[in-house]
Amino acid sequence: MPQGEGGGRPPVVFDDKQIAECEALAAVCTRTQIADYFGIHEDTLRAVAERQQEVFRALKKGKAKAVARIGQGVLSRALEGDNSASFFYLKCQGGWSEKIQIEADVETSVTLTLDGKTVDGKDLGW
């Protein structure tokens, strides 16, 4: 496929088999790993996904299906009484957090001794 006057490489186009592979790989691989699998750069994979909406959809669908499967497993375990699964689910889906807020009022007292004389830090404005 010629590029015209500018030359360069022809654009990469995925066939139906490669699109199906994208969907399957998206469940377990990063975009970089998927690009490596096809022997292309991640930027090229992004360009293919922009040109071929079916590739873009396959990548999104594969990831979403995997998240749904794993999420269903976590939810099932949570409903069966698994506390770890319950907490994990609620942190991810329910907005729960393990942040601990600590407040403290601290007073300090400083006493200086110089040449045998003791000076309280309060006298110095400390």
C-alpha cells in the first residue's frame, strides 16, 4: 500500500483475527504488552485503534469483561462473608477509605542556659 508522495510505511491494519486477539489480550495485558505481542510500538497500536474503531472497542471490551469477571468473584466472596473481599469491594465500589486523620495539639517549652544564666524560651518569644 503506497503512501503517496511522502513515502513512509503503509499504515498497520488489523484483520478480524487480530481484533479478536486484542480483545482476549486486553483482559490480561497492558497496551504496551499488546503492542509487543503484535510486534509494533504502543503509539502504532494507538493509531490503529484511532483508525479502526473495532480495535478500540475490542481493547475496551476485553478489559471490561475481565474486570466484570473478577469483580463478580470478589462480590460473591464478599456476600459469602469474606471480610477481606467485603472491604476490598467497598473501598473500590463504595468509596470507603482507610485514611486515618490525626490531630494533635503540641506545646513545647525551651529553656536555654548560657554562661550559667537560664533563659526561658517564652521570654524570647519562642
